[in-house]
Amino acid sequence: MANEPGSEKEFQALLTFLYMAPVGVVQMSAEGQISLINPMAANLLMPLQADGTLTNLFDAIDHSLPEVRKLVVEYDKPNGTICKSLRFAPFFRARRYAENKTYELTLLKVAPDTLMGMVTDVTEVVMREEQIRLGSAWYNALLNDQFKYGVLGLDDHGLILNWNEAMEKLTGLSAAIAIGQPCSTLFEDSLSFSNRLQDLLYDVIASGWTLQNDWCVRADGARFWASYIISVPEMNDVLHVHDVVLPDPKKSAFVLLIRDINQHANASEKMMHATSCDDLTGLLNRRVFFDKAETELNRWRRSKRPLCVLVIDADHFKSINDRFGHDVGDSVLKALAVAIKHCVRQLDIVSRIGGEEFAVLLPYTGIDDAEDLAERVRHCVANLVVEPAELDIALTISVGVAEMNDSISDMRGLVKAADGALYCAKNAGRNQVHKA
């Protein structure tokens, strides 16, 4: 530095920039050991450590983003971008902090043993993106008349009162057959839809409308990916455009508009995956899990219908990682995610909430049924063949089960209760299910 005039001044200017930057900036070694961190980064990352200390970035985010170490090891260029705008749901070990946040990480290699990381809180950005995704496509399509809409009127129990010609073309069902039937028969998983219909209608009464995507079925059994709005009749003036003819508001308690978006299914799923899912397993990420869980909790508060959660942890996962390497560890987590999804219903909410820990929220499910489901998952996992099969990895899980009740104040408390039961299962020898 002494041989370069002005370099010390430039270095001081760089330090000033780092400390004043509107994003979190971290300088670290290739192993994640922090040598420089600005206040914004410290504010974002320190809550990820239970004791509030922060010495290694990879340790801090390991529960939420364990694959970063692997990305660094596999990056063989002398410098460049290791990952860009990688979103993750932070796991706050300091429990006084909020759960449903989304962070974004960009990691640069600036020298053989020096990395720079940029961390930002993009929670509000993600929420705005979700609102845009849900609202804009529908209303732009309505205003531009790019699609033909099936429209039907529903009574306050969800029975079909009106059925327009577009619905006949969309489903192959005539009005004579459809009218008087429950609208749940339109959906592939009619039982799940029927279970949550009253909650959807309550949401409509509270907010005026709800927008959802789901698989529907035609008369010949073929399914199609559909987007639909359920609204109250007072919204007719908003939605009455072009040739969309709405049911008589005097006769219908609710209006359902539905359209076939099969051609957009792949793009829709990709967008949803990018903003809502864990990159490794494809399950919902922690932020989205707690967002959806909060909705279910509000429904529980209204109806007091049972609501349970499972917290699932892979037994001896660290030993598997240490013995066979991170690639095999990743295969274990993927296989575990598939096994859990195979055992649950479509309406259940499944998430990887961090590291080797998973959560399953079970609407309309009491503690005994939740325990039965947990046992099914446990048996399914015990019979898994994890690739590569020649390693003969024996995988088991421990599961904690808890049911929402008036003594639990929020979703964090429910998950904490299940987490306590999980550790009882661990302490009792693992590979078992315990109830809170």
C-alpha cells in the first residue's frame, strides 16, 4: 500500500462507503470468517445467532441457507459472482424477532481467500411482487378481454345457482346438470376445497374478494389449471366489463369467475417457485409457511376447527453430512421432502423451515389424526432408499406434534410447542413421534 500513492485514502473512502451503504455489506474469508461488516449487515444478521455474536456468515445463515458453503467450494474461478440475489427466509435464533422475513444474498469472490457479501431485507418487495402477481394479471385480462370467463352464482353454502355459457364450454357440463351442485365438484381435490370453502367465503365477506389458483376438472375427467375470483355481488360494477355477464346479485350470495390458464401454468409455477419455495427441496420456504400459517390461525380463531402442526427433524443428519458429504446430504433432504409430500393432503402446508427441519401445518385436523399422519410419515421415511443406493443410508426422523388451543397465543407458540415435543422424541432415542 505504501508504494501506491493515495491508496490509503482510497481505502478509507471505501470503508466510509461500506459503513454508509444502504445494504448490508460483509467482507469475509472463503470459510465465511468475517473481517469487516457494516452496521446494516450487523443489524440484519446478528438476530440469526442465539447469543447475538457474529463471527462467521456461513454459520449465521446455515439453518436457512446451508447450500452456500457448497456454492463457495464449487466456485473455481479466481474472482466473480458466486450467487446473485439468492432469496432465503432467515431463521431467527433470537426469538424476539419476527419470523416471516425474506433476505437476499449476493456473494462475490474478490480474491482467492476473500469474499464480499451483500445482504438486504426484501420482505416488502416480495409482498408487493405477490400482490402484483395475484392482481394485475386478472384485472389486465378483464379490461383487455383477452380471455373468456366462466361465471356462476353461489348461495351462502357454495351451491351453484347460475351457470353461464362460458362455463358450459369450459367444463363440458350443462347448466341443467351443474345448477344445484356444490361448486367443490369443479375442483380436482373436491374434498379439500369443500373443507376450506367456508373459510374462503368468510375471507370474501371480510375483504370483498379472494383470488386463487387450483386444478379444476372437466366433464370428461381432464384437468386444467385455473385461476378464479370469488367476490361479493357488490363488486359487480367493478367486474362487469365487455361480454362478462354476471349473475343477479339479488339471487346470489357470491359470484365466482373462473378462467383456464393452462398455457400459463408453467410460467406461473416458475414464478411461484422463485418467490415462495426452498431451492433445494421445492417445498415452501419459511417466510411463506408462516404467512400461510397466519391465515390458517385466523381461521382457527373464527371457527375453532382443529389445527395441528408437525415439526420433523432428520435424525443424525450432521453425521450423514460429515460421513458422505454435502451432495449426499442434499439427496437425503430431497428424498425426505418427497416422502412428506407423498403422505399429506393437498390442503396441508409443507415447508422446509431450516437445515434438516421441516414443518407441516394440518388444517381441520385434531391431535390424534395428526399423530397418525406423523406415524405414516415416519414409516415412509424409514423405508426410503436414498441415492446413491449403494451407500445403504438408514434414514429416520423424529416428529413433534402440537394442536392449537387457547393457551397458545400465536403460530410461533404452536411451532414452539411442537418443537418441544420433537426434542422429547430425540431425547427418548429418536425415530419416534411425541405429542406436546
